[in-house]
Amino acid sequence: MATLSPLWRAVHLAERTVGDRLDGVVRTDAFALALGVGLRAQAEAQRHVERASRRALHLLNLPAAGDVAALRRQLGDLDRELRAVRLELELERDGREEEAA
Amino acid sequence: MSTVARAARNAVRLATGIDAPQLGGTPRDLVWRSGRCELWRYRSERVSTEPPLLLVFSLISRSSVLDLQPGSSFVEALLAAGFDVFLLDFAPADARHAGERLEDHADLHLPEAIEQTRRAAGADEVSLFGYCLGGVLALLHAAHHPDSPLRSLTCMATPVRGSQWGLWAKLARSPALDVRSLLDRDGNVPARTVHGLFRLLQPTGELRRSTTLLERLADDDHVRAHRAMTAWTDDHVAFPGEELQQLLRALMHDELAEGRFHLAGDRIDLRDIRVPMLTVLALRDHIVPEPVAAELPRLVGSERSDELRLDAGHVGLVVGRTAAKVTMPRIIDFLRQRSDAVAPRAA
């Protein structure tokens, strides 16, 4: 391995020092707690905005993005149920064919 | 060309995005698609081993890491070893998939993919291979369906004991965490949140990589590899909210490791897995650290449960020089021992 120049040695040393300290901080219970609180606050703020825009759209008898998402989710659930039924039927048919053979 | 000129040329390429690496370039064909599942078959002129190998990838990142670049591709190595390689991949989740659950994978997607693989390859069995969360899906399927036509099961860097997972375990168990706060309006964990959670595992990881890149700007091979890896690590995918809730229970609360996890009302016991099994552990894995994955060989009921402990990182298992020289040959050797040689044919 080539010898590092003094500049790069200094850069790597600084980066390791900062990195090791940051790694230590993010592994603490306090950080996890702060992160959880921060995420919750951010999500609540977003929900507040979405509730307001949903009320406004509903007043105009228009669907909100959440309404469309809910419908799409139902479609996805239905699709998976149908595929599960189809797989069961195929396995049953294959089982009957094997018996007949 | 001088060092300075090479560095300048690489700097321009990085800044402008020209000559960006094309990931996942090994030719393949779409065999089957259903919902957001896609089953791919990699083309080969010399399949000399059976049964076919079905790779199950993770739900939260792109499968292109298995085929990152020519010369640094896990898929290429498997094809060169004569395997008939299939990949079960998942398109990013949208609003339709927010309600998707782990049993949809274990009881629907994997059985379908196994059946389609058998049909396409004309085989009675498959060798199942899961990477990271793909390994968790493979374990759930094999435990819930002990009669699934599997010749062997390989789990690589697969988490089972999430209580050892450092910051993620602390966050999952923190009273401050409301899981809903991780979800977007569609009910999924958005890609940027997945990316952010990964960055927390190594807060200065990007700074370190950038520093190394600057230092080695004149090294064409390093710059090329850096661009390919960055393209992959920056490209996480959205992930269904229901599955997140289940994985928190299964992994972070150790329900899967301790036989307390339920799927579709059935208790999942990993001891119901009896097929020959290989667990691959990366000893320098900062994404799935060794304590999170190491217990797996002792949790399954397989008479033959082997373990490969490799001096590599999570991605280094499948990418890079160590992967090509050490990791892949040893994995391929295990798979070969549980496969049959056949007359070479095209896939």
C-alpha cells in the first residue's frame, strides 16, 4: 500500500475521530428516544396538513389523496386474495392430475 | 495519461454523470409476473447443474447488487459454475401493496415462484437462496411449508435475532416510536426513510466514502466501483407498512428466533425446516451484524446445517475482489455438493 501524504493522514484521522464520536452518540438510548420523538412530531405535522387539505377537497366533493390510496390498497388486497385462490385451484388440479396419472 | 489528467477526467464524469455504470447487465428474461413479483431467468449457454437455483432478494433495496458490474457479479459467477439461475424480485411498493403481509410472500409469492421455476426448468425441486430479508422470507416459507420441493436452503446475511441490532433495536423498542410515523400517506415506508435508517448505521459512512474517492480519484477501477456501489446504495425502495409491523415483531422482538412468531394464525417454528441448509455470515457486516445472524444454524431442524463465516461486509459478500476469490467459490462449492451434474444445455 502506498504511503499516505501528511494531508490525507490528517484528513483520515479527523474523519475517524468525528466518525467514532458520532457512532457512539447514535448508539445511545437517548438518541433512539430523540429520534422517535422527532419522527412522531414530523408525522403529526404532516397529518395535520393532510387533514386540512382533505377537509378542503371533501367540501368540493373531490377525493383526497388518502381516499385514492385507500381504494388502491383495497384493490391490492383483492388482487392478492384472487391470486391465492388461483394458486390453491392450480395446486388442487395438479394434485388430481398426479393421482389420475 | 498522467495521474492529474485521469483524476480530472474522472471528476468531470462524476460531476456530469456521463459514463454512468449500467447495473444488472447480465441478460435475463422475465419468466412470470404477478402483482409486484417478477421472476427472472438469467440466460446461459452452459447449464450443467440441477436443480435450478432460485434467488430471493430483499424487500427494501434493488436486486442489482447481485449483478452489479461485469466481472463483479454474483449472478455471473453462478452462471459460470453451471447453475440455472432464477431471481424472484419485487417491484417497489405503492398504495396497492400497503396491506401486503409476510404470509403473502411465504404462502403465495414464494410457492408461485418455486412452481414457475420448476416449470421453466423442467425440474422437480429448486435450491432456494435468500439474501438479507430475502433470507427471512425463505425461512418463513420453508418453516410454514416443510413439504415445499426444496433441495437445499441457503440464507446469506439473514437477520434472526433483532434484539442485538444496535440502534435499530433501540429504536424499535423505544416507547417514543410510533410505527405510523415511519409510513407515508400510501401506508408504506417510503424509500427516503429506508435510506435514512440505513445511513444511521454508519453516520459518517458517506463522508468516509467521499474522502476515499477524492484520495483515489485517479484510480479508474476505484471510481468505477464507487459509482456502481453508490448508484445501488442510494436506490432503496418503498416497503409495505404492514410488513414493517410484522418484521418488528418477528425480528426486533425475537419472536422468530424464539418460536413465538405467527403467520396466518400458525406458529412458525424454524425447527420445522429440515432441508440441508447453509448459513453465510459476514464477519464485518455493519448492516446485519454477526450477533443478529449467527444463531440461525442452531435454530433450524435440518440434519445438515452448515455455516460459512467470511471476512467480508454485507455487500462485500457478493461484490468485489474478496467476493470473487473467496466468498462466491465457497458458496458455489456448497451448492454444487447438493446439486447433480447434467449434460450441458442452454437455459
